[in-house]
Amino acid sequence: MASSAPTGGTLEQLQSAKHIALLDAIDQLREQPGVRHYDINVPQLIVCGDQSSGKSSVLEGITGLRFPTKEGTCTTFATEVQLRREVEVSIMCTIIPGASRSDAQRLELRKWSKAYKDPTTFDFGKLIEEARSRMTFGTVLNATTFFEDILSIRYRGPKVPTLTIVDLPGLIQSDPTGRNSRIVDQVHGLVDKYMQDQNVIVLAVVSARNDLENQSVFKKIEQFDPEYKRSLGIITKPDVLDAGSESEAKILKLARNQYRTLDLGWHVLRNRGYGEEKLSGRERDAKERNFFATGTWKTLPKSSVGIDTLIPKLSDLLLNHICKELPKVTKAMRDAITSTETEIASLGKPRDTDGEQRYYLMQSAERFQKLTDNALVGVYRDKFFDAFSVEGKRSVRLRTRVQNLNIEFASVMHRKGHTWTILDEEEDEESEDELDCQIMFPDADAECEDLFQEPLEISREAFLEANIKEYVQNSRPAGLTSVVNSWVISEVFSEQSRPWDKIAKLHLARVFGAVKGYINAALSSILDAKTCDMLLLQEVVPQLDKRWEMVQAKLEELLTPFRQLDPLDYDPMFLYKLHKRRAQRYEPQLADEPAPGRSMTNGQPQLLAEGGHNYTNADILDWVQTYYQVAILTFINNVASLAVENCLVSKLSDIFSPSLVLNMSVEMVATIASESEDTRTQRTEAKKRLAVLKDSKRVLDIQVCNTRTGTKRLISRPRAER
């Protein structure tokens, strides 16, 4: 049910210095960008109603200021009116910039102000136009565009009540100007933004002259206050109803809270009538009192009619609401303070001097070295190694990544590192190399294997005829015709190992990519974005480029013995492997060895062909295959140790070390570690927000302490006693 008017003692309490300070603190809190940045909902009263519902007259009655009452007038922003009782009369108007405004726009809007000596000089119509014109700063919007900026009017005077109220544009169904097809949606969007705030008390203004069911404000209440707990209904223009009519009876029923029941009830006001525009506020109030003292309207409780009782009712309502919501507001502010402090901490300490910048780099270098040393030995206890997705962990766990790439490289080399797969006549199973590869690397995940061609399968006899024979015929040395020319072995081996170059280059490129990926992830986790980018550009990338040049040169060096020099091998097992290969091929046939000078045909051993050339060719192939078995292992191990480890991975932590920072010039340190303008601005803004939040919270805490006893007494007193 509707509350009754407070007693004189209660009103005096509401107007006390402590409660005025509390309202001032809330108003200051509402204006602060630091608070609005976090969408902290501050308790407030808003006036909402359809256009021409008499909303302006309600505001005029409450504030004592003349608001435009012309039909079709539509404001394009919210207006906040702060009323405070003081000895001196003053009216100061400013603009509170919206949260989305840039710093430059916010600064420009705050420069604007308009002052009036007293209410008689106050011209709300001109004020609206000037404010709208200023709000278009920095935009390309037209005159009917709606703004999130707020026009703030601070009215001080000896007869002014203590109250803060926000007036919203009147709800419309169509564009009254015909210039903006989106104006209806813009009006409703602005009103919805305020009404959905659960800390808002809605003064829902309805006109007695219009059909209640067609007034949009009812739909808004149903949408945003479905339990009807935070809406106070204001009925205007009751004097236009015919006495004794059904319309009057319906409005009386509404005023008694029997038609649309609201927890906060309804209040009825009489607006200025036609020809009463020039009446003073005192005359306007006198006519209103006379109206509610006659006819059926005098049956309504005096606490539910007239501006005289509405003002203290609103003051009572606002103060109680503020006191009720203060714990929520202070908790939201505590959370915002914690969030802002975390944001500031993430930006690090300011770095303006060489000492501050160098210290920042030194600390970061020590952290990088620790992470990198752990990454290279495969110790992943640091939280850095778990702060990524599965794919991210794969990239930062550097030792594991390099090991897997080396295993994949070895697997691809064994499977596709040879140009031909040479099959003996009776050989149906996999080659010895392929079997060894499966045993050594059963879990090898050869992602890049498909990039290389499958070796060409060819029988031993066909290979001897198509490849070895031609080399032998074109390179016979002096002496016995059956003597093997080592140059032929070198040439055939070179052709057989041709894929090594391509496979090794791709492997080194992938390891280099893994190293760069790790370094980027590690530095990004330690440094801010600007410093990370500059360090990479000035120091890290040049060092990585040198490592890449070094590893490319190392690969050429490792390939040289197999491309340009005669085959060399001092492994004692080499001759054993060669004899074993020969024995595996000839032993089954030597059981029936023919007499000297005879060859065997029809499936029998044929160790010597005419002139011994076939024997020589076969011997060359045995040498090539045996040497290939030994050389590929040497090459794989050399690439892994001398190229990958020695050139790319070794001493990787030195790429960004404290000694490197210590030897940097002042200019280089400033180039790398000085903060970006964005970081400075972000820290400055965050510190401003934090200061505002802390100051505002301190003020609220003080006010809570000052008003706790009186507020509890005021809130707990039964409504009938008030």
C-alpha cells in the first residue's frame, strides 16, 4: 500500500546534514566515470512516462523549476536534477559524459556549464538546445539523435528539498519530427537502460486523460518490475475528468491502489490548466490544494495527493532505498577496487627512468633464463608450462617438441631417405632398414612424411643393369677390369642419398620454428606487448637469424662428406657388415661351388660372368648398400647433435640474459623497455578510477556509520507510525 507522509520530525531527520551528505555522496558516485566503468548501479529515482502525460508538470512541482510543457516536446537525453537546501540560491548546469565517450570528448563536454542566478531566469527550453548542441561534439549525428550523456542541474536554495531525481525522455509511438525513423526505438532503448537497473525506483507518470491500457509506461513496469516492488505511480490531470464519470471512478480506484496494485502505491497531482502558465509556484500549489479538498477527490488520503506530500514521500523513499542498497553498492565497489588493482598490477611498475627500465629488463631476463633452462631439460613444473591449451603446451614444452621432431626426422630418413628400394629376387618382405625403423621408432608421428616421394622399388638385377653397369663402363680405372673404382661407389651413393638434403632442411626449419614459437610464448608471458615486440625486433630476431645462418652452414658441412668427398669409414664393423651382406646373398649358392673358370646357370651360382663385369657391379652395389647403412646413422646423429643441439638449442637462454641487458646502451634500453603511450594512459586512467572508487567508498562508509542508528530506527518503525 502507499506510504503515508512522514511526520515533521522525520522530515527534519531526512533534511539533516548527515543525510544530505549521504545523498551528495551517492550523486558524486553516480557521476564518476570510474564507477560507471564497472556498471555499479547506484540507487536513484527516475521519472518515466508517455509523452504529454504531464511528466514535465510533475518535475516542475517537485523542483520548483519551469520545465517545458508544450505538446510534442521531446528531449534526447536524460536530465538529472539535484535539489539541496542551502542558504544561497544557485543553479549550475553541466554535462556528465557518457561511458563510451573518449577522453578528448569527455574533457570537452566537462568544459561546458551554464549558471542561473535564480529560478526566474532559468530557461529549460534554451538549456536543452545548448546541451544538445554541445553533446554533438565529436559526432556526426543529427539533432534527433539520442545521447547517453546526462544533463545535470544542481539547484540550491533555502526552500529547496533534499532530493535527486532523473528525468527520462517521454515514451513515444511515432516520430514527432518526421526526420528520424529510428527515434521511437532510441527513446525506448534509453528508457529501458535505466529501468532495467534493479537499484532504480521508477516514478511512473500516467495521465488521467488518456486510456490507461494504451499508456506505454504500464508495459515498461510489467517488463522491468514484474513484481511491482520498485514503482511508484503518479497520476496527473485528474481535473480534466468529468465529475461522477466512469473515467473518474476508474482513476480513483487506481489512486487507491485497487486497479494496478503497486507496493509503493499511487500519488495524484493536479497540473497547471490552460491559461495558468503564468501562475507562480505558490499559486499553483494553492489551486492544487483546493482541488483535492473538493468533490470525490477529498476522499483520498492526504498523503496520496498533492505536491506538498509527494516531496517528503520521495525524500523518504529515496533515503530508505539508498540505505537498503548501500551494502550491495559497497560490495560492488570493493569488487571494482580489487579488479582495478589487479589491472594496475598487470601493467607493472612505471618505467620512466633508465634505472627503472633496465631493472624491468633484468628481472624479465632472469625469468626467461629460468623458464628456458627448464624447457631445455624437460622440467615443466613452472605454471607457465600449464597455462596453455593442449596445442599450446606442445609448443612451450621445448625439449619434448625437439625430441619428437628428431624422432620424426630419423623415421622419415629411414623410410624415404633413399631414392631406390632395391629388392633381391627372393625378397618379399620389408627391407632391413624399414624393419629397424619400426623397431626404433614405433610411435613416430611423421607429420611431414607425405611431403616426400616414396622410394622407387627396383629389383637388384634391374638396378645393376640400369644404373651400376653404366657407371662402371664409363669409369674403368687402370689395371684389372674387376677392380672396383671408388668413384663409382661415391656416385651411386650420392644418387641413393639425394633426398637427405631436402628432408634435413625441412627438419631444421621445423625445429627453428619450434624454437621461435617457444621464445615468443615465453617472452609474451613475461613482458608487456610493446616491450616484447621491441625486444624481438632489436635483439632476439637478429640473434635467431644468426643461429639460422649457422645451422644452414652446418648442414652444408654435414652433407659435404657425402656429396663431394670419397666415402670414408673407419668403423671396425663396416667390413663385417659388408661380408655379412655378401654371405647372405652367396652362401646358399656356394654349397655346390663350381670348378675354377666355370659358371653355373639354370638357377645355379653365377659368381663370375663374362669378363667378371657382373661380379664387379654386384660388388659395387654391396659396398654402396653397406656404406649407406652406416652413413645414414652418422648423418642423422650429426644433424640432431651438431646442427639442432649445437646451433639452434644450445645456450638458448643466453638470447635474453641479464648480461645482455647490462651491456645495452641507455638508448637501446629506452627503445625496448620504455612504456607505450597506451600503457601509460591505461595506468593513469586505472589509477584515476581506483582513486575515485576508494574515495567514494570511504565517503559511503562514513555516511553508513553516521546514519546507521537513525536509519535503522527510520526503516524499522511501522509504516502506520510514520
